[in-house]
Amino acid sequence: MQVGAHSGNAVQLDLLARLLDGAQQRGMPVWLGGGWAIDARLGRITREHGDLDLTFPAERHEAFLELLASLGATVTEVTGYGFLADCAGVLLDCEPAQWNGSAYEVEGTPPGSCPDAPEGVLAGRRVRCNSWAAILWDYFHYADELPRARWAPRHRQSWELATSAVGAAGLARLQAQFATARTCPGAPRD
């Protein structure tokens, strides 16, 4: 079976529930990213999803891999930011978060990227998800690689939902932070 062959939301939600249950049993926080994080933060499913974006504690990398293996997942590719895995045709896009002494953070994003408290709801379940800033940070990087006009419709839709959620002033603030971070990599991001 090809990676990503099962793109149905019901299949992904079932896998997510099993993954989050396993993570909870191990005392391991896991955050949703990307489109599922947007949906969780909005409290509703807005579209068909092609993958599960997951953030996990970097120092628990081996335990996270063991959790994925217990669900039948295998790593298919190591990326510059983490890795991709396949679980019965569901693509898992996984990225580590670093502990900074007080919170987990996705490297290079504004502070607060991995809130400790569950801030979203999917299928009636409270879930941890990346912050709006971290979600939009990914889209800013994506826009650097590919003009928005050439994005897949699902990415344009997610962009619109995320930018609506933070509002025009919030978006402008984040875009300014992103521009500063690109030109001055050591600059504060808050």
C-alpha cells in the first residue's frame, strides 16, 4: 500500500485516537499540527485531510518511534525537520519539539508553539495542538517555496481559516516576526 493511500478522515481520526491513547499511557505529550490542528482549534472538521502532522518531545524520540511501531507504523523518510512514517496507508508527518526549561517549542517558531494544555477538540476529544503562530509559521515557509496561487486548494483553505482565526492585526504581527527571524536569525520571536 502506498504512503497516504488512506486519506479518509475517519481512518485518520481512529489512528489519532489510538496514538493519543498510547502517548497518554506513556506520559508523553503529542501535539497536532497542520490542517488537523486548525480543525481542532476551530472545534470542527473543515475538509478531507491527507496526513497527520504530529509534534513530539525530542528527548522522547525513541519512545515515540516505539509508540508508532506499536500501531504498525514504519518510518519511510528522514527529513530536515523530523521524519515521515506510514501507518497502514496514513502518512504521519512528525517533528520534534525541544524542551527549553519551561515548555516544549518547535524550533524556529515563536514561543508558545506547543501549549501544555489541550487547546483543541476533535471528535469530542480534547487534544493538544500547535499554536496558531506555529501553524502559520509553516505556511510562511511554504509561501517562500511556492507562491500561494499555486498551493493546493486544501492548503489555501487552511491558510484562510488560520488567518481568519488570528485576525488581520495578528497576521501582520506574525508576518513581521517571520520577516525579522529570516533576516536576523537570533532575534527574539515574541
